[in-house]
Amino acid sequence: MNPMFDFSALPPHLQRSLSASLQKTITTPTIICSQDQIAANLHSLLQQLEFPASDVYFPVKVNHTPEVIACLNQLGTNFEIASLGELSILETLKISAQRIIFSNPIKIPSHICAAYHYGIRDFAFDTETELEKIAIHAPQSSIFARLSISNLGAEWALNDKFGIPQTEVVRLMKKAKELNLNPSGIAFHVGWNNKNPETYSNAIGIVSELLEELSRNDIHLKFLNIGGGFPAHNCDSYVLLEAIAHKIKPQLDALQKQYGIRIIAEPGSFLLANAAAMVCKVVEVIQRENKRWIFLDSGICQGFQWVMSQISYAVIYPYHIPKETSFQHYIITGPTCDSHDVFAENVHLPDTIKSGNFMLVFPAGAYISSAQHYNGFDYPETLVIG
Ligand SMILES: Cc1ncc(COP(=O)(O)O)c(C=O)c1O
């Protein structure tokens, strides 16, 4: 490690990647991502849930950098997509259709069609109209139901926008059969960064009731997809996952035993969030009236727009700080001309900070680089007419 820098606030593998990067000339802003940290996160998850890597379907939306996808591919995970754009990334890396599921419950018809032609046969749904669309564009495919569950404890809930009420699942699975589709699974998502073991456990309890009811109706599912949402942001993710795994493993084991069902998951942030930090530089330090501002060469408009939804990121001064240093409170802002481009206010940092210093924004592995063309959807073109 370079003695000038102090990366001790960050996970060990990322520390090494940063140390190696900052010793060279580095253009800023750059996101430094550690493959070893991704591997360590995956290893921890597989150990705690007692999964093989092939039961992990990595959500491409979380980080679609080709090297990240290639790293996970090498580690043996499978993949989950939400759009044709995400499929194109996997196609370029020659990831076969058998290793991809299409988990977006509401899909654009042409995207279903393209996925079907690529060979994908597993599609999520949460409405009758979606089943009808899948039956037309991906005939005889397997479908899995996205169940509506409580997202209690999530920092960002997803259950308003998606999900079938428990009482509707059997009816829709029967409808799928009528449409010559193959009911094969059930999925849920506890919402982003959910630290509450009870929420996972209650969801599995509901699935257990549904599996019973479905089997009474001669519908026998092949998998339960417990989604993502595992704690990953600004927390001790391994310790929190241990508590969740401790709570749900006996339930999952019981379902596997009773119904011979495979358990899969779609962890995104858990694998990626803490594997990267953004390296940027201080452009100016400015005192305006009683406020002190640090202007960085990258801001929330460069992938951190989640800040506007109250998600917080740490801004780290990555140098050893001499004992006698005094501190100031700063507002940390980006380079754009917009006043909302603020990472954080009241950040306590040394008063010696000056232009040209490196700064880190962490965590930056999940949903940051992929905020460009998020979820693989194109930006609209502008047609200038008349
Ligand atoms: C269907 C689906 N699976 C997995 C994920 C990944 O969730 P997380 O990053 O919380 O692990 C998401 C995120 O929105 C999702 O929508």
C-alpha cells in the first residue's frame, strides 16, 4: 500500500485495487471495481445460503460493465435481464439462453420476441395480460409468478409497482396452463437493502402456502426465486446476511424436501455495491458566506441520481490525516450548474483539502455505472421537425 493513502474505510480487496490504481496516472472520474471483492462477496453468499453459483442469477441492471459480467460468468453465476438492451450485452459475451431468465414482470412485446428467438424460455409475469403477451410472443414457454409481498424494512420498496396478490396466484397459474404456458416458478423481491429477516421469512411462509394450494390443483413448480434485496449499502452486509440466512435456511430446506423445488436468487447489490468506489478530484474549495463547498469533477448526475431519493453515499478523503489536523464541515457538490447536484452536506473533513486532491465516493459498484442506459432501455432520439 502507498503510505500516503488511507483506504481503511473500504473493504480489503477494493483497498488493494485502489492502491494499485492511484499509484499510476489515473484519469478522473473513474470507478475502480475489484474483481476479487466481487468473488469474495459471491463466496460469502454461496456459503451462507449453501447455494452453488449456478443458483445465482445476477441482475444485469445492477452493473452491466462487460468486465463485471465476464467476471461473474467466470465465477459460474447465471443472469437475469429486464430488457432487450441487457440481453444484447449477454449476447456479446456469448452467454447462452439456458443461463438467462427474463425477470421483468411487464415486458415490451418486441423484447419478449427477441428473447424467445435467442432461446430464452423463462419469463416472469404478474398480470393476466402479460401471460397473454408471453403466449403470443414466446409460445409454450415457462412462466414464473412475481408475488406481491411486504417490503417492510427495505430502504427502497418495489412492491407498489409489481406483484400478484397471494389470492390471485392459483387462478393465474391455471390461466397460464390454458394458454399452453408452463407454470414453473414463483418469485418475490423484498425491496432494496432490506435488513429485516422477518420480511424474508414471512414471504417464504406465503410461498409455502401457495405451493400447497398449487399442488392441490395439480400444478407443481420447479423453482422458488427469492430475488435480491440482501443488505449491501452502508452496512456490514456479511453479518446481516448471516442473520437472514439463519432465519430462512430451515424454511428453504423444508420446501426443497417437501416439493423437490430448486431455490434460486437474484442478488445484485450484495455482490457488487462494495466492490467499487468512484475516484474523483477536488476542483475547488470555496467559502460562500458561512458555507464551505467542495466542488468535485463528478457529481450526482454521473450515476448517483439515487441521492435525490434519499440514498446516501460516503465521500472519503483517502489520505493519512496528521493528528494535529483541524476539521471543517463541507457541502460536497458536483461540477454541473445545478443546485441539486450535491452528494452530501455537513461532511466533516480536514481543512487542508485543496484542489487536485483525490476524493472517493463509496459504494459505487451497484446501479452507478449502469445508471447510463439504465436497465438497457434506450434514450429517446430527438427528431427536429419543421
Ligand atoms: C427482479 C429483480 N431482481 C433482482 C434485483 C436486484 O436487487 P438488489 O440490488 O437489491 O439485490 C432487482 C432490483 O431492482 C430486481 O428488480
